[in-house]
Amino acid sequence: MSKNVILIGFMGCGKTSVGIRLSYQMRRAFLDTDKLIERRAGMTISEIFEKDGEAYFRKLETETLKGLLTEEGDRVISTGGGLPTREENRALLKKLGTVVYLKLSAQTVYERLRGDTQRPLLQCDDPLGKIQELMAAREAMYTAAADVTVDVDGRSFEAIIKEIEEKTA
Ligand code: S3P
């Protein structure tokens, strides 16, 4: 049985920054699905969206999960914010390990990602509106994919990591 801990949640919820610290604390390897995709494609996420479109990127996410399932391990894995939107991916996540949903408010996402140019979905005239719309559409999917939910709004890394460790032990 795999003991991976997988972090899911909306853009800006801290999957990577929490994941790196958590992996250090748990003495585990850290992987990030976006980074694996970028390395394999030889392109940034923005370039993949621009050249091949979102649907193609979603296929790469599924392939990446399938690849991870073939590997042994007890790692900490952070994921792209839209990865759990595919039903197939939610099933793959469950097989891969314990899924932790890092939950935060749309306003916090907006404040954290204001001025960000790396997230193609938020390069629009009304990023807050887009965040609210996507979050409303995704909330039930994150909850369905998750074994554990951790609120991250206004909390320190230490508090978040402690709760994840307790809830996944
Ligand atoms: C996306 C989130 C991004 C990245 C891509 C699409 C999304 O990852 O996978 O831009 O659909 O929410 P982060 O959640 O790490 O920003």
C-alpha cells in the first residue's frame, strides 16, 4: 500500500510551499506534477496551454498520475489546481495515497496571486471573478477527491503541517 501524501487544492493554496516543508519534516522525497509535466514536455505550463490547449494539458496530468502509480514510494506530491477536475484523476489520486485538500478563500487566492503571470487561467480582465467561478465549480470535486481537508486561510506553515501530519498518521 502506497503511503504517498498528495496535496490538492486551488491555485495559490500553498501546495508546493507546504509540500516542500512537509516533505522535509517527514523526510520524504517531494514531487510536483506541474514540474514533472514541464520537464517532460520541455515547455512551461503557459507554453503548453498556449501551444496545445488546456484539454491537452489535462491529458498530460492524467498520464503523469498513471506514471507515478507505477513507482514505489512514500513521497509528498503536490498537484496542479485543476488536476482533480477529471473524474479519472480523482480515482487515480485515491490509488496513489492519502489525499489532502488545502482549502482557502477566493479573496486570499486573489491577494496571493495578484500580478502573477504564470497561471494561464487567471490572465483575464477579472481574475477575482474567474477565481470565484472556478472555485465554486471545483469545490465539490476537491472534497470528493480528498481523504482529509485542512483550512489554510491565515494559518502558519507550522500549524498547517502539524495538522496534515496528525490527520495522515
Ligand atoms: C491550474 C493550476 C496550476 C497549473 C495550471 C492549471 C488550474 O497549478 O496546473 O496553470 O487549472 O487550477 P497550481 O495550482 O500549482 O497553480
